[in-house]
Amino acid sequence: MRKGIFHLATGTALALALSVSTASAQKKYDTGASDTEIKIGQTVPFSGPASAYATLGKGQAAYFRMINEQEGGVNGRKINLIQYDDAYSPPKAVEQVRKLVESDEVLLTFQIIGTPSNAAVQKYLNSKKVPQLFAATGASKFTDPKNFPWTLGFNPNYFVEGRIYGQYILKEHPNAKIGVLYQNDDLGKDYLNGLKAGLGDKAAKMIVAEASYEVSDPTIDSQVLKIRDAGADLFFSATTPKQAAQAIKKNFEIGWKPVHILDINATSVNAVMLPAGAEASKGVISVNYGKDPMDPTWKDDPGMKKYFAFMEKYYPEGDKYSSFNAYAYSTAQLMVHVLKQCGDNLTRENVMKQATNLKNVVLDLALPGIVGNTTPNDYRVNKQLQMMRFNGERWELFGPIIEDKGAAG
């Protein structure tokens, strides 16, 4: 009898051991992940020349707070978002990202904001094999799996967006004399090169002036005057919010009324268009891939209703009509999607595997027909855009969905 009990006990113990072993085998963690927590790191320009973007970080923190409260986190693990101010300063970004990786020991970085900050930390994060996920920039170097396999940008590729503008100009304004104002970094240069690619062999003749500025420049008045004086009648502004608003305002002040195309990064109504002046901003053209909270077209849209409910409860101090906050909502939603796809395999390698194998992901605020797809060879999340024009109060979409399948830069 005792022998039988011994065998039973041994068998039970063995079964329990196998059960624990199997459970352990199913759960895989890297630094920053555990049974209870997923640590994510981010730097945000809460201060400095690009502080208009501060609301992005606030909105994203609010979204993760909602997921933690309403769903208990992701697969039973609370999201711990650690944020630091980098003031849109590359040296500061390096300092803060090192702190996130080496002191806070985050699993990944998420939505580091701005081309300069992301560029400053890209080599470091790739050398450490820490995911640089959904970087808030569309510069081509952030969708380059061959050279930077641990970096994945979120924004539409600036080169591709610039190419779309070039193609639009050839079709709608084939005789235009183009002047380009651009930020003197990867953001501005990618837009300029993309525009030239879209114009093709007509670029040299059509572009009559190029003027760059530094992020730290107090104004861009002299650059605008240079472009006007060169005889430009189409103004392409490859800028961030502060300089975009300054350019719109300056054009209006001097009575210059060129066709005005503005990059997607600077299309916030409340941070750019209205501060520059409703009348001054009227007629400006850009692109979008997401629903505008100000557009009454979406007032009964289920996704927009979810967004407004989120803003009311979790970020009431934020501007619910801001495209920046809609962007924050969408990027955080995509991050949660990837983490859910990871299941119990929360290794950095698997995070990248899931992020680079997105299949027709539809976000709440994506325009109808626009889906997110990535592959290990194409890291671009957003490759579809639609043209839009500012009517003095809000943006109005026009034309078909444009999908660019060409090279990313």
C-alpha cells in the first residue's frame, strides 16, 4: 500500500513538475517584462522648441492608463510607461534614453518624438538590440530594416509623402514655380528629396528656390522673403509646428498668396492653423491618413465615439479636437495591439517580429480603406494617404486614397 502511495505521490509530483515546466516554457521574458508588468520608455519634448508635441506623450500615457484600468493591462500585465523630457535636444535624448535602457531597464522604447532625437539614439538602441518602436518621425532612416533592424517608424515616410506632393503638383500645377522651406535635418531633407523624385526630370526647372532653417532659429521671415523674391508661386513648407505657423502668418502679412502645401507633421488646427490665423491658413493643402476630430463627417463614427469617450475620462485637460491627441490615441492603440500579439513571449526579438508582421490592422481613427501593414522587408506602417485642404475652420478631404508602393527613399 505504501508502495502504491509512493508511486501515486511520485506521479503527482512529476505531473506537477511537468505542468510548471510547460507553463514556464510558454512564458519568455527579456529585461523589462514579467508576469505583472511591461516597462516601456519614451522621451517627449515637454519643453523646448517643439513643445507643441508634449500633448502626444500625455495622451499616450492616458491611453495606457485606460488599458490598465479597464482591461487589467495587456494579457494580465500592467503597462508601465516611463517618460522623460528631452526638450527636442539630441544630446538630452541620448542621456535620457540611456537612462531608460540602463537604469530603468525598459523592454522597449515607444514613440520617441522627433527626427533629431530619434536619429541621436538609433545606433545606440540598435547596438543594444532594444526595439525603437513606432518612432514619431517619417525620415527614411527609420524604415531601413537592412541597416537598423530594431527601428520601426510610425509616421508616413517623409520621402514618400514628398514624392506624392511632387506627383500632385505635376498633375494640378504643371507650370508652377516652386519654393521650398525645409527644416535642416533628416525631416526637411527627406521631404525635399521626395518632392524632387515626384517631379522627376522637371524638378530642376520647377524648383526656383530652397531655403533651410535650424530648429533653434527664432523666425523664418528671411527664408520666406527669399522664396517669394525668387518668383515662386507654389510654396512647399517641410516644417514642424512653430515654423509652419510662422510661415503661414508671414505669407499673409506680406500679401503673398502662393499655392501652399504643408507637410503632415504641422497640420494641427489648434497648434498651427488657427494660431497662424484662420483667414491666413485658408486653402493650405496637405495629406492625412486619420480621421480629424474636428470633421463633422465622423460625429457618428464608432471609432471617433470611442476616442471622445477616452478623452473625456482619461485626458479631460487635453484638447479632444486636436489631431495631435488623435495621433497619440492611434499610436498607443497600435502599441497595445503589438503587445497583445506577443502573448506570453515578451522578448525583444518577438516584439520586433510582431511589429514587423502587421496584417491589415485597422485602428479606430484610420480613414476608411486605410490599413496598417508591415513585413520584415518593409517597415512602413502607413503607406496610404488622402489629400486634404484647410477651409478656414477645419480640414476637408478630397480625392482618392493614394497608396505609394515605391522605394522608401
